Amino acid sequence: MLPLTLFHLFLGLSVSLLGAFASDHQEETVKGFFGRNGTSQSTHTNNWAVLVCTSRYWFNYRHMSNALSMYRTVKRLGIPDSNIILMLADDASCNARNKFPGSVYANPGRHLDLYGENVEVDYRGYEVTVENLIRVLTGRVEPSVPRSKRLLTDEHSNIFVYMAGHGGNEFLKFQDNEEISAFDIADAFEQMYQKKRYNEIFFMVDTCQANSLYSKLYSPNILATGSSQVGENSYSHSSDKDLGVAVIDAYTHYVLELMEGINKTSQSTMQDLFSSIDPNKINSHPGVRSDLFRRPLDKTLITDFFGGVSQIEVVDDEEGVEEEAGLVGGNGKDSVSSTAPAQASFAIPERRASHSKRHIEPVSNTSTTSEAKELWGWVGSSTRAWGAVALFGGLVGWVRMRS
Amino acid sequence: MSSSYSSPLLRLGVVLPALTVLKLSAHLAGVSDVLLHDHQLSSPLTSFSQLQEGLYLFRHGIDPYNGGTFRHSPLLLALFSSVLPSSKVFMATLLALCDAVAAWALVRTWRARQNVPSSARDGLVAAAYLLNPYNFLPSLALSTSPLESALLLLAVMFASQKKAAPSLLSLAFLSHLTPNAILFLPPLLLLLLTDPHSHLASPQKISFKRHKVLPLAVEFLLYVGVLTVASTLVAGNLNWVAQTWGTWYAFTLPDLTPNVGMWWYFFTEMFDHFRPFFLMVFSVHLLIYVAPLCIKFQHDPLYALFILTGILATFKAYPTLADMGLFLSMISIFPETFPYLRFPIVTSLLHLHSALLLPLFHHLWLTQGTGNANFYYASTLVFACSNGAAILDCLFAGLRIAVGKEVDGYEVVQE
């Protein structure tokens, strides 16, 4: 009895340990893949952005400009429109009071037009509500909501959530008639965590007393930053003399300034971003909440959240041949050598010059086989056509003989 | 008929070549390019561009019946990819020759009906076929429907000459191109077993050797079977049945391209669960005309066949103008009915009206965009009305001849 139980225990332990080791090994391989290029240890595979401007009316031009500057940044750094949810509570560019219709400027001298010709606003005007934001974040949308208005993230998605508008202590005002509270946002993020809808979230807020908005978060893997502490206001940067309103907020202005110097291959980290904002210049103290975030900020790239940068690994020729020979199918094992050059044609050409000669053969090989097949097909159909015509001719001849 | 038409221009030997050459020169002048995609002149089952697409696919080893756009018979596929070239010029020549053959067949039928080796009206009959715009426009548009008209006229000609096998073979080939043609079998058999001469004025109960019907029918089915085998050989599999014959009768009607017929509009606006019922109704509708016509015109099966041509042209699924052109041209071999036509002018004006409206409303709807499908459908209704008027008038005239001139004090009673 006892030896049997001991044996079972030993079996169970060894299996679980082996399983753990195996999965550890797999995780090591995956982490190794992600860590091989660059210093980032992020395990995300796709990037999304939710950019929200919650204020309407002409005098809140700067909030729309905030959201649009973040839109421009993420789009420039590689996130496609299909992965961006842009919510603008009002239309500043086509506002009747806009002296420069069709454009939204980011700075007083009107040097940078954020609107351009390629802006896709997903939620506009009165569609920007607290309910819609929470539905978008948690994925609990009506079946009739189109794809472009859904946040179709998975557990490997890094999401950049940016909110701009008028806020206060633990709340943010939507459209002058409702508010979202920090608790709502925290619960929404927790729902996302439970539903495995994100890998990491970067939550940036530019409102008055913004730091209070992320104070209630409790889900893991969230990095949050705000433009001002509790009791402080966030100030606008400056106003344009011709437009007559403030065109951008100070915090977002400096963030944008930093971003404009970054491209997709940049290795700048989030620590650089947070350090670059000078509280004296923006007249408020931005805050960072990184206790829920498991990676070090000086190892987290800005492009992990702001850009849509993919990991690419070029596979060696010799490594890929053995398994891919089976995939070609039909040729089987006898012609591994002939399939190897066929696979070589998929490799990056500039990697090895010695393979250049091998590139030429497989192209002609495949083309002759397909041409031969086509020729044979034509011969076959031509024979069939002539056969049918012969049959018909025979029938006609037989009929003539009869009459 | 009196031989007042003694003009040398109207001799058959002049009319046929002259009009054929005229047609060819019209093609070479570029008329074909304008008419190629006209919906009145070619339907999806007879369109030249579809034929070329099918030939291209066939030549490249792809099964043309896999897609759903190619609906021509595999026999055409075989002919055009082996013996005959498929260029536009050749097609135009072929169709011009087909029309010439059809006109010649009509003339031979006329001669057989009159029991004369040649008559003064031969050229007129040929011109009535060749100059009919309903006939030469589709052949200029390189549609294959003149082929079908030619085959039917050949079948009728051979039957008038009592040559059973060629007649049945032509009808079998025609049945492969349009399955509707099987409906011509009963009057054709009756024609084979009696004679093509005009008995309209003296109707009697038909007398034919009934035991000969079955062998002829079996012979027809045999020809159809051999042609089916040839078609399957060309196509390589049996997909072609659903794609060609299936468009007509397998309760599908998949292609709703507008044409001059009555079916397409009904089925564009029909709910799906009514489709099978209405398809069945429309298909069976064609069947109901055969028996009554054959019974009523048992004394003159050629006339029954003629009326059936008109009925099928009006009510078939994918008609073109060539189908009606065949009917209207065949009137010319029944001159005994002309005095008894009640409203020939009304019919001709209706036809003129519809012939003008059809392309106009088609342009207004599909090219200019200021009209809608109802405009075009209304013009097809006018066309159907004019066809119906023609058929009814011919029907009446054919029956009225038997009554003869009205005599006071006497009443006509049907036995």
C-alpha cells in the first residue's frame, strides 16, 4: 500500500516537474526570441492605441489637439488606423470658428498641422461617452458595432491609453454632462486583465489633477503617468494669435516635442520620456505609477507602447531546410538537395553571397514545372476537344450515310 | 403567289451572296465592336466574350465550368478550340455563313411547302430572313443565337424533305445548345411523318403511322446521348450539365443579366423561398403549349412548329432578339395567311415601338443612370406584348383560313 502511494507520488511529482521544466524551456525559447533584438524584454506582438478627447466646444481646441498629436505620433511610429481608436468629442478642424478650416495645429506658429489628409476618427461628437469608452475597453460592444470601433486586442497586445480633457480629483469630465471616475477606469482595466485583453497598458492622462486618475488602478502590467498632482492644474502651453485659442497643453506639448525626435528604430526608454518633462516649464508636477509594471522603466522602450514595431528574426538556411523539406510535399526524402535550393530562394538575398548562384536555379525549376504542367493540361484538353469533334463528325457522317 | 416579283435583284442567287457580303462588310467596318456587349442581342448563354473566356480557360487547362460564368455548350468549346479559330473576324464570317445557310434552309422549306423546285418568291423569303434587323444585328454582335436559329431552320428543312436522320441530328445539336429545343420534337416528328404542304385551308384529322414515332424518338435520344458523351469528353467531367442545361431548368436561373425576356426582372425581386416555385411555374409554362398546338394544327405541323417558335421566343429564359427574328422571318413562308391577319400594322408598329424603346431604356438605366430597371422592364413588356400580338394574329389567321370567305346566312361551327 505504502510503496504504491509513494510510487504514485513520485510519478506525479516527476511529471509535473518535467512539465514545468518543459514549459520553462519553451518560455526560455520564446523570451530568447523576444530578447534577441534590442534590449527590450517586452513580450507583446501587436500594438493598439485608445486616444480620447473628452471636451467639446471651440475653446477646448487644445484637448482635441492633444489627442490628435498622440494620434499623429503613434501613427508615425507604425500603429495602423485599424489598431487605433480615436475618440474626439468635437470637430475642431471643421468648426465654424476655425479660421483655418480642415486643420488642427499643434503649436502657436501653426507649423505642424495635426489633421492632414489621413485622419480616421472612430468615435466622434456625441459618441464619445463614458459608456462607449468602457465598452470599447472591455470589449462588451453591441453586435452592430463595426470593426473599426472595436478594440480587438489579445493577451499579447500593448495598449496605449491617452485621455485629455477637464478633470479633477479622481474624475474626468465627458462632454460637460457626465464624468468617469478613477474607480471606473480601474475596474475597466481589471476586466481587461481578466479577459486577457492586454499584455501591458500605458495609461497617460493630461488633465487637471491627472495623477489622481490612475491612483485606483489595481491590475498588473500597467504603467501610468499623469500631468499634474492632486490639487494642481495642468496648464495650456500657449495660444495662437490668429486662432484665438490655446492650441495645445503644456504637458502634451513637451511629450510631442520629444516624440518628434523619435523614429521606429529608436531605443529611447520610458525613463527618458518621464525625465524629459520639466515641471518648471509645465507649471505642474507630472507623476508616474510603476508599481504595477513589472519591467524596469529604463529597459522599456518608448516604441513598445507608441509604435508598432515588429520583431523579425531571419532564420539561417541550414536550420530551416530539414523541416521545410517535408512541407514541399510530394518530393519526399529523395530530393532534399533539390528542395534546399528551393527554400534558399526565400532567404534574404543580401545575407550570403555564396548562395546567390543557388538562387537562379530554383526559379527556373519551378517555372518549367508549372509551364510543363500547363502545356500538358493544354495538350490534354486539346486532345479531348479533337476527340469530341471526331465523335461529332462521325455522327454527322453516319447520318449522311443513312439518308 | 403571283410572280410579280420578277426583278432580277430578288433572285436567290443574288440576294444570298449580296446580303452576306453586306453583313461581312458591316462587321469589318467595326459595327461588331459597338454591338458586342449589347444585352438585347446576346444573353449570358450566347455572348461571344463569354465564349472567348471559356476558350481561354480551356486552352490553359482550367475547367471552364468550374466558375459559373461560362454557359456555352461543351460542343461549342470543342469546335472552337480545335477545328474552328475563335477570332472575331472568323466568328463574324461563320455567323454570316450561318445566316446564309439559315436563309437557304428557309427557302428550301418554302419550296418544299409549295412543292416546287423553285419559285419567284425565293429571294424575297431569303431577304425576309437576312434583312430582318432582329436577325442580322445579333449576328453582327457575334452572339451564338443565329447559330441556334440556323440549326432549327435546318432541322425544319430536312424534315420538310423527309430526311429524318439529319433533321433529328440538327435538333439534337440544337438541344445541346438550348434545351428548350426539345419542345420542338413533337411537331417535328409530326412533320416528318406527314408532309410540309399547306393544309391550313382544309383541316383534317391527322393520319400518320404511329409505330414510326417511337423509333424516331429513340433515334433523337440516341443522337442526344452521343452528343452528351462528346460533351462530357470535352469537359472532362459532368460539371457542364449544371452550368449549361442547369441554368435553364435546375431551378436555379443563376444569371440575372437583363435581356429582352420576361424572367430576369421577376427573379431579381423575388424572395428566396419563392424561387423554386416560380422557377417551376415558369418552366412548366413552356410545356403547356406543345400539346395543344400539335393537336389544333395537326393538319399542318409546320405551322404548329412556327407558332411554337414564337411562343418559345417570348417566354424562354434567356432570349435574344434573334429568337423573335426567327419567328418573324418564318411568317414569309406562310403567305396564305396574310389576307387573314387582323392587325398586321398594329403588330409592326408595336414591334417598331419596342425596338426603339429597348435600347433607349437600356441606355437610360445602365449607361446614363437616370432611369431604373423598371424602365427597361417596361420596354421588355412592350416587346412581349408585340410578340404576343404577332403570335395571336398568326394563330388566328392560320385557323381562319379554314373557315374561308364569309357567306351570308351560314354559320361556322367547330366540330
